[in-house]
Amino acid sequence: MFQGRAASRELQGCSSRAARMPPGPLGTVAVVEPVVEGALVTPDGFWRVEAVRYGPGQRWYRVIHATTVVEEKASLGTVQRILGDAYGTLAPVDAAAGENGVA
């Protein structure tokens, strides 16, 4: 389990490489979809925090409680405020686990 600063490091440790968009003809607009770079979940599976990259240099966090998105485009401070004590219990999602990260 991660405590306080360790959870912050885990969230911040998600890939920060910016997406490169190929050059296109003038007047065209490239559609950039958000990419989930990593996720943490509480042991009970009720809280999930996803690190999301949206275009070059834009990273934010999505906070999900059960099946409801509580906050989109949240800063790390906002994630800590929303989760309170549960923030210290976040652990990386196991790739072999189910959709909510709980095996």
C-alpha cells in the first residue's frame, strides 16, 4: 500500500512524454483523444484515480467513485482533498485484476 507521498510519486510517475502529432495540411484540425497512462485504486475498489494525458503537455487526473466520475481534469491537490484518508491507501491497478482493479 502507498502512503501519502508514495501515492503522489506513483501518480506523478506515469509517463510524461507528450504525444507528437504528425504535421497535417493547413486548416485541418487533429482530434486528440485522452489517454489513460496509469491508475491507482483503493483496496475496497470504491475509489479509482486515473492519470490522463490529453495532447502535448497536458496531464490531469480523473477521480472515480464506484461507477461515477467525481472529478475530471483534477490536479493532484484536488485528488488528495477528495479522497482524504483514502488517498494514503491507493495502490497501482493490477493488470490481471478486473475492471475496477480488484481481483
